[in-house]
Amino acid sequence: GAVVSQHPSWVICKSGTSVKIECRSLDFQATTMFWYRQFPKQSLMLMATSNEGSKATYEQGVEKDKFLINHASLTLSTLTVTSAHPEDSSFYICSARWANYEQYFGPGTRLTVT
Amino acid sequence: GENVEQHPSTLSVQEGDSAVIKCTYSDSASNYFPWYKQELGKRPQLIIDIRSNVGEKKDQRIAVTLNKTAKHFSLHITETQPEDSAVYFCAASIIEGGKLIFGQGTELSVKP
């Protein structure tokens, strides 16, 4: 199957700082990328959908000014958590797809805000 | 919007037994229903999926059934093995590759 990577795999940051997470499709061009958040022992919750070259579409309840998503190329999308707080600590997972085919998940990024 | 309910939240079976996980969805426009297996700290892995024009699909020990009228679908794992232990998520989407709405997850434990 297609390969999607995320970087970093884990990050610890201090409260009030910003952190950027990268999602890359390594062997295909991703026209759409999705960002999910998963709290411990909970399900994956869709945060936003990003299409290359367009503004991301955020799900209800997700603050677009806090979670900045950029999909500047067909192989890279970034999620920036601005002014992070301890409650933002979570497992962030991206997925990528080409056209309307199966989406492939990245390995996830564990964010801990102290 | 779409809402997916999944039961049970935990399931413990003896090795060799069958396991069944059930999901219901609310949006009649949903047409694609994948199932994912997630091990602790890892990415979800697609194990089987079904589209709305099919009632049942099987892949070795795994099968999925879909009742579109009742808006529910189920995952069946036969001859369970300890390596089947993981969290399983159902999901629904209007199209394959579309945004996925996940169920709450089922933690399956297969005891040797």
C-alpha cells in the first residue's frame, strides 16, 4: 500500500508555544489529506480536511485559528498547534488519499504539552 | 451530520472462538464502511471494507455484513488468535476516500 509518514513521531513542548507536525505522502500525490486527533482510549476524531492549494475545511468545534493547516503541495500537509495547552496533548494522525481512493494513515504524532 | 455507534466497547474471547462487533450509523447517504485495527500507539490499519451495494464480504477469517435498511454493519472474526487482540474501529463515509466518521472502538482481547 501507499506510504504516509509523519514527523515528528513524538514531541514535548511547553504551554504557550507552537508546534508543527508534518504529514507526507511518500509514493503518491495526495490531493486530500485529513487530520485526526485521538485522546487516550478514545476514537479518532476528524479535525479537518485539506485539499492541495485550498483552505482547510474544519469540523464543527475545531478552532481553525488554533490548529493551522497548510497543504501547500501534493505531498505535504502541516498542522501547527498554536499556543498549545496541556489539554491539546493527544495523538495526532494524518491520512492522505489520491482522488477518491482509499486513504492511508500516517503513524501518528504524540504531542505532550507541559 | 453522521454519527456512528459501536458496541461492545470491550470484548474478551477465548482463542478459537468467534468475535462479533456491531455498528450503527445515522446518515443514509453513507456508502462506504471500513473496519480498522489499531494496536497501541500505532496507526489504524484497514482490515476489511464494504460498500453499500454489497451485503456481505469475506476475507479469510474476517467478514463484514451490511444491512443498509437498518443502517447497521458488523465485523465477524472467526477462529480468533491472540494476535487479533487490538482495538477495532468501524467507520462510515459517503464515498471511499471521503472523510471518515469513526465508531467509539472495541477493545478485543483474545485469551490463549
